[in-house]
Amino acid sequence: MKRLPFVTVLGLLAVAIAVTLGGSFVGAPASGSPTASASEPPLAGAPTPAPEATPTPAPTDPPTPTPVPIADIPIVPVTNFRTTVERTGYEEVRAALAGTTEAFDSVELVEAEAEAILASLGAEAEAAAAGPRLILAPDAATLMTDLASNQKRLAFLRADAIGPAVRALGWGDRTLFGVGAVDTVEAWGLTAALPGDG
């Protein structure tokens, strides 16, 4: 049997080693190029996908409030239930605001209605100079409570707000309640431009 030359044996051995080592690297990633796992977080500075935009509902206009009609509402002079006064008139209202009558020392009105009532009474000028003699209440209930402890205070209320805790006075020679009351608002004659249906 012939022996192969030594150089040939070395060459075959080198080829065998190369084939063995080369197979172990098949499919391996190239050095310096690692692949990112799906579960790994993105690298700092890498762009992230934007979240889906939630549609914004279109703004709706607030409902338009229904305007309250202004009408000529009958108003009535009222005072403390125990007073002996039975009636009053334009001149006495102005005198009470000016502090020149002994019957009343002040006039009280519901604040939201004061301007319209003073205009109806023709007493805007006297009211502007009345100071503490003009009292404004937040509502009719408060006004009626105030009258219970003030026997010399004159007040005015719309007719539909009057309760049994106050005394309704006549206006001149007319009365709106009780015996001899007028039949119509026109006959009563004392009104103010206030919210209501008349």
C-alpha cells in the first residue's frame, strides 16, 4: 500500500476542519448586527408609533333661554299687619323717601323690582337721595318678614306675591282687596313693568 505524501494529508485535514467549523456558523447572525427581540423595548430616541386619535365630539350651542315677557303688573302698597294706616298715595311715598312724613320712616322694595316700581311711582329722584330710608330686600318673603318687625315701614309688592303676614293698603280712594275692591287692573291704576304675563 502506497502512502500519501505528507503535504496531501495536511491539505485534506485542513479541508475537513474548515467544513466542520463552517457548518457551525450557518444561519448565525453576522457579528456586530444583533437582532432585536420582539419583547425588547425600543431604544432611547427611537420614534414610537402615535396612539390612535379619539374623535372629539362637535361642540353644541347651549339652549337659548326663553325670554320672560314684561307686562304691566299691579303693585300694592303694604305695611305691618298691625298698623292703623289704611291707605297711601304718591305724595306720601315721596315724603317717606325724603324723611318728611311721620306715617312712615322708610320704603322697602324687592331689589330686582325696585327700578320699575320707583319709575311707576315717579319717585326716582327721591330714591336716589333717600340713603338708608330706601331698603332693598332680596325677595318678597324677606320683605314681608321685615315688615313684621317694622311698624313704620312702607313697602310695595306685586299683587300676586302678597301674603297674609302684611296689610295691603288702599291707593288713594281705591282698594285692590276686600270690600269695595276694584274689578279690574285698569281701575286699580297702579302697575309696574315687571316680568309676568299680566
